[in-house]
Amino acid sequence: MISFKQLPLEAKAAVAAGVVFFSMMLSRSYLAEKLDLRMRRWLLRLQMALFANALMLIGSLHVWRSTVTMFSRSSAANSFCFMPWKVAVFMFLALAHSSFFTLLFLVAEEPYFFSLAAYTCLGAYIILIFFLFTLGSVEQAYKFLAGRGAKAGAGNKNRTAMKPVLAVMLTAVLTVVGLLNASQPPTVNSVEIPVHKLPSTMNNLKVVLLSDIHLGPTVGKTKLAMIVRMVKALKPDITVIVGDLTDSEAEIIQPAVEPLGDLNSPLGTYFVTGNHEYYTSDVSNWFELLKSFNIRPLHNENVKITSPKSTDDWFCLAGVDDIEADVLRYSGHGMDLKKALRGCSSEHAIVLLAHQPVAAKWALQERPDINLILSGHTHGGQIFPLNAGAYFLNPFFVGLYKVGQNTFVYVSPGTMYFGIPMRLGSRAEITEIILRSP
């Protein structure tokens, strides 16, 4: 039987990831009620950081062997540039690995440069791993098609050496493009959506949709203030924030949240939790902070949005907790559609706020009379190559979907980004939704 010491480094990293994952499940099942909130918060984040780093270590070993070890056996090892290159690759990997720990130690009103650098390296790391894997697969396919009996000559060695060089070049270009794209203000996307049974007096009602701002290590007060200015310029009747506003505790990042106090939509500003609010383990404090800015959390509840022209005309605006609350066994929280829609009959239009598209799908299975669901969560994939995974994991990916005869689902690609200050194949968005009565 092979001992742990005899396992290759990649296998040891995989075992470590498995151990951390098991500890996470154990903590959620047996320790959630025994630990105080602050300890639970730190434990969860530490476990998530360790789990991510254990998985990343497998990829980092591959990156090091492809970009350093491979050339150490060639004439390039004697070059003046080889040692600085080794240092650069090591620093790149170290920064990428440290990104997850910034949530524990480096969150403030404005992002620290170290956090921005670390998450930029993480984004580049994901792209580099993809290209190394893809080019490696192409190389293996070429060798297979060329025939097993082909001799490994100088041409084959040159092709093997070119693989990491090409991967690094493509990664560098896409990283710059992604950074430039994410640094632009969110685009304003105007969408007209017919809402069955919406009163005629509420025709052309304007709802501004925000999602996935992710205040934390790489998004701070300056970017939030810009978003608020853009929202105010649109003059919405209602503003809704459908989760993942934050990645940190309310007390730590409170100064960065102050611009939200300038939102003054006539018919109110509303909020529902996303999965990242539950990762903070600080939802109650966030609810109180948002209420101080006249933002109403919809905690499995609803409000009647009354027409400014007639008190007899209204529709039901409901919100559900994010489904991750159930997974985390977050006390007093969890998606409860029956409670959220209590008093919302099919005689009036129903608009539901639900952070994850999966929750939107579940809601429609239970209540097909819901007319419009507003979601986020997917970020439109945020960066290549994660777009494909986000597409296949969510029943609704991004944009407007029609379900049945009288129901629409709109999924925001996110108003900012999570951690990595890059966007590739997606664009940050503030959505201006014009509700049309039939």
C-alpha cells in the first residue's frame, strides 16, 4: 500500500483539499450551533481559503513545471534572464494564492493595492491554466495523430517549448484586455418587459436593477459612489439590489457603503440576500445597516407597490433569501417562497427578487403565476474561460428569458465583479427595466 509520503505532490494537494472540504461539511453540520457568530465567520472563510489554495496548488505545480522546470534543463537556464523569470513566476503564483486571504485581513473603505495585485494574478492564473491545458491537449492530439512511432526530434522539443511561451503571451494580452474592460463604468442596458396584469396606471414604471457589486477587497467606496450617481441619473421609480452587495462584515466596510444613502427612488429601494452575504455570516448587521439608508431588505417577504396615480392599483414585489442559506444552515434564513408570496394572489402582478437563477427556476415550478423574476449571480461568467461553466450550471445565464405565456426572467451580468478586477466575454451592467402593462 502506498504511503502518503510516496504520493506525488499533486495527489497530496488533492488529499489536502479533500480533508479541508470534509472539515467544512463537518463544521456546517455539527459546529454551526456550538460556535459563536464571529468564530463561525472566521472558520468558514479560513476553510474556504485553504480549500481553494489546496486545489490551486495542483495547478501551480503544473505552471511551475511548464514555465520554469522545463527550461531549467535547456540552454535557457544559463541565460541572464532565467533567474529573474523564476522569481517572477514564483511571485505570480504566491500573489494568486494569497488573494483568498485578503478577505480576512485586507478589507477597507478603498481597495489595497496588494489586494488588487493578488486578485489580478488570480485572474491571470485561471487564464494561464486554461491555455496550458488546452495547448497541452492539442499537442497530445497531434502526437497521437502523427503516430506513436514518430521520433522525438528537435522539432518536437521546440513545439513543446513553445507551448508555455504561447500560453504566457496569450494570458498577458487577455489580462490587460480584461483589466481595461472591468475598469470602465457599467453599461446602462434598457429593457422593456411586458408584465401580465400590471395596472395601466403603472405602465412605463421604471425599475433599476443592481446585482453583484461585491464590496470588499477590490471594490470600495469610489466605485459604489459612481454606481449610485449613474442610478440617480436614470431617475428610477424603484431600485432593487438582488444580492451579493458585499463580501465583508458590515462594521469593517461600513464607510464604503455610505453612498447607498443617496438612493432616493420614490417607490423605494429593496434588497435581497445573495450567497456572499451568507459567507460574511453577518446578515443581521447588514440588514440594520441597509435600513439606516432607507433600503428595505425583503427577507422572505413582500410589499405592495402602489401606483402614484391610483391607490387602488398595485403589484406585489417579493423577495426570497438566497438558497445558500439552507446549505450553510444559517439560522432563521433560507428560501421560503410560500412565506415570501403570502398575500400575493394571481389577481395582481407578481415580481420576485431571487439572487440565483436556480432559485428562479424553483420558484416558477412552485408558483407559475409569477410574472417577472429578477436575478443575478452568474456575472455573465465574468472572465473567460469561466463563462462556459456559468452557462451550463445555471438554468438562466444572462439577459431576458420568456418562460411560458406570461412570465419573464431577467438575469443581470452584475454591476461590478467578484474579487478579480477583470471581465472577459462579459460586461458590467446597470439594468434599466421599463415595465409595460398589457
